[in-house]
Amino acid sequence: MAYSYLEFERPIAELTSKIDDLSNMGSDSGVNIAEEVERLNEKRNKLIEEIYSNATRSQICQLSRHPDRPYILDYIPMIFDDFQELHGDRAFSDDGAIVGGIANFRGKSVMVVGHQKGRDTKEKLKRNFGMPRPEGYRKALRLFRLAERFDMPVLTFIDTAGAWPGIDAEERGQSEAIARNLQELAGLKVPVICTVIGEGGSGGALAIGVGDRLYMQQFSTYSVISPEGCAAILWRDKAFAPEAAEALKPTAADLLKLGLIDAIIPEPRDGAHRNAKGAADLLAESLDNTLNTLIAMPLDQLLAERDTRLRNLGQFS
């Protein structure tokens, strides 16, 4: 598989290329070079750990929207069985930036809702670059209410740069749609687990991010604005994005320290963008453990703990 590499990943790309060339040369010539390949693989693993463990906030922001990073439609077949996608908000149209439907998760029926970006130009346009319009959030709300009616837990997966800022979205009530989702999710009478799997941008992410637990994958981000957007406003120059990222503190480690998320879901050594199946397994295990805990709670306790959790966000002593 041909991978894309970010600028700070170049040393990994060069070493990987050398390993591939050596492996091909060995198989073609009949010469056994397994020891050298193994040595280079160990060196590559150490290099990956060194680069990712020392990644700056700006670099983690780049990883969160890496072109090879898995989206919700990549994760669904690896985590869920019998996924049945449901379309439309029953009011205006079907927004491709929000994907949702009923699925089986380890013997339990669940409602899955998340943002979906696109890989190529055609799909990016179809999915509106993963930036929902009001009808996308109203579709999500319809699915939340359906889940409540049939007593199905809700699992949301956040990966968006933000809600679509176009005039068409404003005309159809973008802010009301987001606010309505916040209100409904806060009182939904089923367990709700939210996970940031890529970039969590502003109210576009928050509209499906209110629940009993909020998790982030290791190399995801969650912030009120992108570093580039912040730099454009404060410095009037996107070149200051790295400084903005340091100020915003959007990484999973930052937000866990601030008490804004409940846990970090680890990724494989080389990241979800290199090992989607490994990332899916780690994600599924965390969701399963939490879901079993939440399902066992009486409804009154579930809602009371959710209320306490939400009211304590942003409080510092």
C-alpha cells in the first residue's frame, strides 16, 4: 500500500523505502538478508516511537487530519456487524457529512453516528469535506431520538474541521440545529459515548459530542478553532499556526490534563493512519468496557452522573 507521509515523517519514509528495496533485492537475488532487514525494522520502530512521542502540538494537529487516517466508514466494518445506514432528516435532505445507522456491537444493538470526510475530490464534495449543514445535525438528532425510543446506546465518532459556515447553512438554522443537539443529548435516556477519532472542530464537533463519556484517540485533537484559523484571526497570517497550536492546547494529553475528556484511547505504535485494524481493535475494546459499565447503571444514576459531569466541565479551583 502506498502511504502518504507528512514532512516530519520523512525520516520514517526514507527508512521504510530502504527496507522495502532491501527486501525486494533479497528475494530477487536469492541472498538471505533477513538479519539486516530485521535490524532496520527495529531501527524504524525506535524512530517511530521517538518522532511520535516528541511530536509538537502542531504536528499532532497534522496527524489528526492525516490523509491516511481512518474515517468512520473505515472503522464500521472492523468494529460493528450488520450496520444499516439510515438517511435523511425528514425535513430537507440527506447530508453526506454525517453518517448514521443501527449496528450490532458485540451482541448489543447500538446507534452509530459520526462525521465522514472524503478521500478523493468526488467524495469530498459529496461529504462536504466532513463539515455538516443543519440537515446533517437534524439527521443525527432523528437517530438519537430513534435510539432512545428503542433503548439503544448511542456511539458517536467525531472527525470534522467544524460545521459548514456557508450562507445556505445559516439560512437553514445552523446554530439552532447545533444548540438543539446539545440540549437533546444532555437529557437522552440511553448511554451516550463520544469519541474523537480525528480532528474535533468547534461546534461542528460539539453537536454530536455531548454524552456520558468523551474519549479521544491518541493522535486526535479537539479545539474551538483550528490552529490555522486562530493564526489567521490573531496574527492575520496562517504561518503562525504552530504558535496557535501551542496556545490552544488541542491534543488528547492536554485535554485529559484539563479534565475535559475522560480518557485517551491509545493507537498502535505507528498510529491509526498506518494500522487501522490495530486502532479499531483498541477503540472497540475501550468502547465495550465503558458500554458494559453504563448499561448496568440505573437510568436515574446515568442521567445524574451525566448532569454532574457536564456541569463540572471548565471548573477549576
